[in-house]
Amino acid sequence: MRHKGPLKQFDEFDAWSFSRSGERIRSDEVKFDFPRLAGDESISASHVENWEISGRINAKSESVIRFQGRFSAEFSCVVCGSGVQHVIDFDRHLVLVTSESQADVYDEETLDEQTDVVACPGAINLRDWLEDEILLACPMFPKHDACSDVAGRSWRDSESDEDTDDHQDDTAGDTKQEVQRPFANLGDLLKGSKK
């Protein structure tokens, strides 16, 4: 009988048992490659410094998986296009439910911004799940601080230009109304008809 390799066991990972037994896995114990992170076109270089996955049962008797860690990456700045370096810490708590319908009706008011609900009907690929969390932690619009300031000024300038244009249009409209004044001569006409 063939035994699973050291990483093969995580291809069909039982998150429910893992959380019930309060287990923990760290990057210094298991080495994962992250091909989607390495192949992402918006990321020119990346390095996952450390990660940890732990399971627990919370006060409501729910199964929870926690993903936390740190990675660094160089992204393309959305303003200037050159590289911008980010060091990103992630920490997410995922409450497990058995189906999408359970996840849809979950009371999200009880969750904080680091906690989410996920449907986990069976075994999952743990490496892919961890990689999802790393990719979700990446900034949507990476930019340098200086580029953020420039983009903010440009936005404010364009907004003030629009205000000026609106003001000019209003003024132009006022002038037009003053010039046309369709009933301006009505008084003269009425005086003429009385004569």
C-alpha cells in the first residue's frame, strides 16, 4: 500500500477535523509553493515570509480556521506603472458551514472585518486555500504614496474644473435669459393698444 507524500495529505484536507482537534500547521514545518502568486501578471516578485493555519471551535460551537502570515511583493503601480513594494500581514478567521445556503443566511452582523463565513462541504486543497487568502490580501490598486498624492490632486482639480464649468454654464444661461426676455416689450404693446 502506497503512503501519501508529505504534501499529498493536504490535497484532501479535512478542515472540520482539523478545527475540532485544535491543530496548527506552520510554514517552518511544511513547505508550499504558490504558483498563482508567482504567475500573477500584476506581481513582478513575491516572497511568502511565514504563514500559520490553525483550527478551533469558537464559543458558539462553530468550526473556525485561521490563516495568518506575512509576505512581501512588488506590484505595478496603477498610476505610474513602475514597481511598488508592499509588505503585507494577513489574518483571517473563516467560520465553516456545510453549504452555500447556510453561508447565505448566516447572521453577518456577528462578524468583524477579519472574519468571514465559507461553505466547506468536504475535503479541500489546503495549499490552494492558503494561496487564495494570500491573493485576497493583495492591494486592489497598488500605488506609491507620491502617486496617491498626485492622483488625489488630479481628482480634486478635475472636480473643481467641473464646478467651474457648471458655474460658467449657469452664468451663460443667466445671460441668455437676460438677453432674450420674451415679455420685455409686452408693457409697450399694451400701452400702444390703449391709444
